[in-house]
Amino acid sequence: MASVEGSYQDGAWNMQLLTDALHWGMMLGLETHVLDQSGIDLLSSTDVYAEMNSTMRSRMKSLLKLPHGEGEFTWYPLYVEGQEIGELHVRPLEKLGLIPGRQEMFRKRGREFLLISFLIAGGGALFLSLLITNYLSKPIRRLTDSAEMIARGDFSVHVQPVHRKYRDEIDRLTEAFNYMVEALRREDALRKHLTSNVAHELRTPLTVIKGSLEAMEDGILSDSPAAIRSISAEIERIISLIEGIEDITSAEASFFRKGTREELNLREFVETVAEGMRSIIVEKNLYLNVEGPPLTVKTYPDKLHIIVKNLLSNSYKFTDAGGITVRWDRTGRGPDEGFSITVEDTGRGMDQAELSLIFDRFYKGDHSDGKGLGLAIVKELSEVIGGKMQVDSVQGRGTKFTISF
């Protein structure tokens, strides 16, 4: 079109330039003819073909089917400096010789290339999607297998988190799952242990009560007031056991509700717990010292309150002279930074044999009139919130409990 428009000069058509333009169009494989603005046919490629010399015509005929093309003409308006000067009509000529074959080969190879490219890209995408799916679903499958083991009664499973340095939704799910497994394991162990202990602890007082009543009915026991006092003492023992069961149930309920960590001023927190017991400690003519640096920590306040209170209560029961000291401090540095709480008394102390038993539920020493649950609760709750307990005791000189978080 640009060549044809270029043949219009100074308001008139230059027929030599127009002939060259249509000749060039034929070489591109196009049959053309040009109309002027009034619709008169100025020149066509058929006219140009007729004026070619025999050599050019022979060469052109070897490449194209001349002089006429195929199909309908498509026309385009021609402009020079914004003024319409005519129309260009175009349609394709049929190509001969090797050109159609080469074009068909190019199309065929193009189709093959695209097909192979799509197969490679599709296969690669499928392969990658399978890898990614397997990678993403592997932690879920591990959790599913572990859940099936739990359903069969195996509470020993523990699923390792996928990532160590950063946590995503799968890691949080794994952490919650492990906590649930630990809760179920503890609940199962508590059920078995509690059933055994309750049966053992109830058997003795019930046997005494039954024997006393039978003796009174048969007239063997003549001192009824003494028998009634004995029965009353055994009933009090049963009531104490039931209260102990309530305590351990309350502690276990605290374990099953993990809660959220909160920032707290450790000095204010420990002083508040200690002040709640100061009156009964002072009434026993004991001192209560609370000491430690200003320290803000992140922990579980409800569980820590139970821990500190039970340690103070335990020291109070087994200290007859002197007193109790509660202290806290910062431990470690960097990622290992934490804090510790120590409760130290000047009480009776314990030997190594007793130290190995004090954290067992319902264990009571020779001088104990408690339920044997306080220290068991302390140890279990400490482990729940990531604490490690250490006990140092010398018989006749006192005991020191230290919990590091």
C-alpha cells in the first residue's frame, strides 16, 4: 500500500512507479488492481504480467499460478496527505513448486513443536504438582496415621514439626495435635492410677467401719463412744481422700486447658501469692522472705500460681522452726534465656529414699497428714509449661525446690 500510494505524485499517478509497485506485489504472491478516486481501473497485475519479458514471465510462472488468484478481492482505501486517491484490491495467488510444500512443512513442524512443548510443559507441571502435593500432604498423612494409632489406644505417638526455624499452619496443627495426645495420655494414666488408688485407699477405712459396726451389733464391742469415734475418724479419712481426688481433678483440668502465655511482673506476682499465705506462716512463728530482681517474664499465670502456692504450702507443713524464703532470678542468655523460682525452707528435710517418692500421687511421708498430691501437682504442671524441677534436701536442715523455665 505504501508503494502504491508513493506512485501518486504532484496530483497525478506515475504509471511507471505504479507498475513497479504491482510487480513487487506479484513477487509477494498477490494479484492486485488499482482504481482511481472516480472508480476507473488504472492498472492491474494482469496488465503488468502481460508486459513482462519472457524470462521474467517464465520465472514467475514457475513460482505462481498466473495471472489470476484465488477467492474474493479485499480492498483498501489509498490516501496521500489525508486525501483519498483511490482503492487497492488484493487477493492471493496460488503458489507452485517447493513453496507450498515448504509452507506446509513449516506448519506441520510448528504444530509438532507446539504439541511437544505442551506435552513437556504439561508433563513437567503435572510432575511438579505431584511433588508439591506429596510435600504438602505428607504432614497431614503423618497426623492421620498418628490419629489412627490413638484410635487403637496407642498414646505413645509424637509427631515431629515440619519446620524448626519458622512455624506455619501445619506446625501449629502438629503442636496442637501433640498437646492433645499428651492430654489423652495423661487422662488415661490418671484414670488407671486414680481407680487403683481410690480402691486401695477406700478399702481400709471401709473395712474398719464395717468391722466396728458388726462388733457393735454382735455386742462384742461394749465401748460404743470409742467405736463411734473410730468410725468418725475413718469417715474423715474418706472425706479427705475425696477432697484429694477433687484437688487432682482440678489440677488435671488446668492441664487440659493450656491457655495463653502472658507477660507479668514476676516480683509482683510472687509477692501476691506469698502474701496470701503470710498470715498462717507467721502464726506458726516462722519467717517468710521474698527476694529477687525486677523481672518481666512471659508464662502461664494460672498454672504458675498453683505451683508457687503448693510449694509454699508444702514448706509450711514441714517447717517447725526458722522459716521460708522465696527467690527468683533470670537464667541463661539469648535464645536460652529464662527464669527460675526457688522455695527454700529450714524444715525437717528428707533422705534420698524419700526424695525419690515425693512426686508420686498419694505418697505421704511418715510425718505427713496431707493427701499426698501437692508435689505431684507441682511437678506435672511445671512440665506442662516447660519447667524443670530440682530438689535439694538435707535431713534435719531443710529442703530447696528450684523450678527453671
